[in-house]
Amino acid sequence: MSKILFIQTSFLGDVILSTALMEKWNQYYPNDSLDVLIRKGNEAVFKNNPKINSLIIWDKTKDKYKNLIQVLIKIRERKYDKVFNLQRFASTGLLTVLSGSKEKIGFDKNPLSLFYSVKVAHQISATQFIHETQRNQKLIEAYTDSNAARPKVYTVEENKTKIESLTKKPYLVIAPASVWFTKQYPKEKWISFLSGLHSNKAVYFIGSKNDGRLCGQIIAEVGLKNSNLEMHNLCGELSIQESAELMKHAVMNYVNDSGPLHIASSVNAPVAAIFCSTVTEFGFGPLSDIQHIIQLNEKLYCRPCGLHGYKACPEKHFKCALQIDDLQLLDVLPS
């Protein structure tokens, strides 16, 4: 049995996608002990996951570098046989290099990759498509094969029971928020879409507690124009596993290029993913069997404007979002 550490200290969506590596590794080496280093706040992704032995948590919110030293001490104490670093930043590169592991594997874009045992080319562009799970798979390809597994969030019976009352009639799930403004379909566009939706299906809004205000505003505005539409604000009320279970049974899930998109992929839920300033060629599109990409059909000179999005449209017009037609969202809804 080998002891393996995977390092992914990024945000929710990236962490969910990283679970594909653990799924694949377990297929080949079911007796290995798998640990994961993540940032504090993403622990819930691995709840109920039978493939993971333990988590190492790095609190970046306070005393970041003091906590980094504590994390390094834990890593060295555990004497890993292999460390796989999915990150391209110096801090995790340092953890990898000083881990004491027999093998240190990571991407060549990490500034400390010179000291890795194995460095793997990291390729991302707006024209050459490779999904993030496939990109990450290259880190373990020499030990497994070239085919990426599907990311996985594990739900249990308790999660199903929590949402049982919500699933008694057909419903849609909408996750309207994003950390980045240019990745977020605008509030007025959600209002326009839902105001024209004539359906007997319930609509559930999901997201963090902080997203509740946005969802409440959308519900209030839509209610004035489409009073027959049943809507519920569930922001902050569901765990990741409960959200996943809710999404799994939805008629359709409408999401941005953000975390809920990858939750949908992790349970193979039907999804309509709205891409505003970003493009699927970056590699963060849906993996579900039933999937729809909603984006502006017209080519814009400024799109994509960046990999992660911005706090405001650099060109100040935000055409990539505002010119998406309501019919594009309505047309993917099963009758």
C-alpha cells in the first residue's frame, strides 16, 4: 500500500474537478491511502467520500504563511510515497519540494517545478479544447491511463431525505451567482427569462448564504410579472451534497461558468451552462450526458477577455452576456 497526497488549494469548482483524479487512482490502486490538501472551506466536497483517507486543511484567511508551515510539518510527518500538485503557484510548489516524498509530480508552470521528480506540460488556450479533468489526468497518466474519470461528489440517504419534499413535482434549479461579475449572467437577464417562463414546474434557487439577496431580488421582480411561477430561495440552506442530490433530479439546471456547474457534472445532472466572458475551450465546461452550452452566437473581438473573469466588463458594454437571447434558455427546457 502506498501513501498518496493530492494538492488542490483552489476554489470550489476546481476542487470538485480534482476528485476525478482520486476516482481514477482508486480504480487502479484500491488499497492505496489517499489524502488531499485543500484550502479551508472546501472540506464539504469530500464528505462521505469513501476513497479519501484524510484531509489536510490550509487556512489562507489568517496567518496564511504561519499555517503554511504547519501544513508542511503535517505533510512531512506522513511520509508520502507520491505527491501530486495540481496547483501552479509557488506556495504549493514549496510544499511539494519539501514534502519528503519519494516522488513529486506537478505541472511545469509551477515556478518550483525544476525540483520535481516529474513535471507535466500544462496547456490551456481559447482555441484548443482540453477539459480540466483531462489536463489533470496527465499528472497520473503514467501510473494509470490517458482517460479521465468523472468527478464525484458522494451523497447519502440522509441527503435524499432532506430534499424529498422538494422533489415531488417537476422542477428547475437555478444557480445565478458567481464570484466574478463577467462570469455571472446578469440579474436582469434572469428576470427576463423567468418572466417569460410559462410552466407548471417549480423553480429552486441555490447558492451560498451570500447569494440569497440576489436570488431574493430575482424572485421578487419575477413575481410581479409572472405570479403563477412557483419559486423558492434555498440559498444557504443546502449542503453541497444536498444541492447535488437536488440537481440530479431536476428537469434542468441553469448555471454559470462556476462551482454549481461542476456539482452538476459530479452527479451527471442535466445542465444548461451559460458562458458570458469565458469560453468552453478553456476546459471548464459541463461533463453531464445531458448538457447545453448557452452563449452569444455572434463573435466578439473581446471574448474571451480572460480565464477567470473580471469584477467589471473591461469594454464597459458586457455584450457577451446582455445579448444572449431568452429563447436560448427556453429552447433547452424539456417540454
